[in-house]
Amino acid sequence: MPAFLSALLREPLVHFVVLGAALFAVYGALDRDRADAPVAIVVSRGQIEHLTIGFSRVWQRLPTAGELDQLIRDHIREEVYYREAIAMGLDRDDTVIRRRLRQKLEFVSEDIAALAEPSDGDLQAFLSSQPERFRTEPRFTFTHVYLNPERHGDRLAGDAAVLLARLKTAGARADVSTLGDRFLLPTSFDSVSGSEIGRQFGEPFARAVDDLAPGEWHGPVESGYGVHLVLVSARTEGRLPALEEVRDAVRREWENAQREKVNEALYQRLLARYMVIIEQPKAAGAGDNPIGIAER
């Protein structure tokens, strides 16, 4: 191959021209069945109003005549490119476009679901059917004495046992301000939820407190900080609240459930139009078909 031809083939501009020619050749093949007559693009008054409102929201003023003209020209350009891209099949096998189109179709069904207005009966039935979603947590009032493992070392278990015996003797009257080691958190907590205890002390500590019998000192109870001697003085059990106490939360969850229900119903109706065949890889093992459609 001549040297000049070899150098020419390495030029990026040549690559661009070749790729462009290939693209329009494909376009021409796809376009051969289309009519030669121009296809109308109508920019309606409603679309112009939409463009004007969009501009106003961004710039906090109405567009000038020149700006509106440019908005319309950009809209026409976008419409031309969109139609030609669809005609050339550029939307196919594009993950981003496929996901966006799926989202838009789901938004349509969600808009339909949003038109539904729940009655008190609907909300009460939903609350009763989902009790664990709305049930309040148990709450605890407790006092603790902290022992730092680094400070006590090998004496930790023995020191904890001696201190626990003193606390059991004193009971709820024990003055914990003079006992144990310094700790960043308070020594007493009033009516705090189990989840809040978990956030401050760690989940193992919260689960242990949940199991403690109120009215007496227990320990040692481990946390992420070290060990604690704990007195639960009061426990309030969780309960299912009345609708009026959680109306906003119930309505929000009901609306989410309705959207999911409508989306699933739409999908099942659309899926019924298709026969789906899944070609399993040869290496795949035998197993249940999770979506109940044809395989081969």
C-alpha cells in the first residue's frame, strides 16, 4: 500500500467521513419506503404557550419576540431530529432511552392513580391491613452506668459484678452520678424508642434493653462503647395508632400502593399482547421459570 494512502487512512477526518457516509447509507435504506411528500410539523398555540411558560419559569420574565422566535426554531429542530432518529431506529437498543420511555409510560398510569381520592374507609382498611407499617415502637425510660474496658482491663468482669451488687442493693434510688466511668451520652433517658437507642448505643444494646425486666438493675450489657449496668424504670409497649393520629402517613402509603397496583395492572394488560420467549443459555441449570413465560 502506498505510504500516502496508509497515512490518509489514519487521518481522523477520513474516519469521520466514512462513518458519516455509512450512517446515511443505512438511513437511505431505511427511508426508501417513506413518501417523498414533506410531513407536516405543526407548532400549535398550546405548544408556543408551553414554551413561553417554560422560559418564564427559568428567567422570571416573558421572552422577547426574538427569544420566542428562537424557542420555536429550537422546538422545530428538536422535532425534526426526533422524528428522523425514530425513523432511523436510533432509539432501539439504547438503555437510557428504553428506561426513560418506560418511566414516562409508568408516569401516565400513576397520573391515573393520583385521580383516586381515598375515603376514610379506604384509609382505615389500609391501616388495618398493614399494622406493622404504622405500629408505634416500644419506648423505654432507663438509667445506665458505664464501665470503660480500657480503664478496667482484666478487672472488667469483676468490677462490673461488684458495682452491680451495689446497684441492686440501692435499687432505683442509686445515685449514678458518682458511679462508673465518664461517658459522652447522658446517664438517664426518658421515653426513648428502641430505634433511637440503637442509633446511640448500637443495635445489640437496644435488643438487650428490650429484653430487660423493668424495675431492677441488669448487666453487664455490651454496647459499641464498652459495658453498661442498666435499670429500665418504665416501658411503654408499641401500639397500632388510631387513623387520625397517622392519617397523613397512611394516605401517603395508600397512594404509593395504588400507584404500584395501577402500574402492575397496566403492565399485565400490555404483557398479554405479547408471546415472550426466553432462550436459556446452554450453561444455565434447570429451575423454575420465575415469570411463567415460554422458554426454549
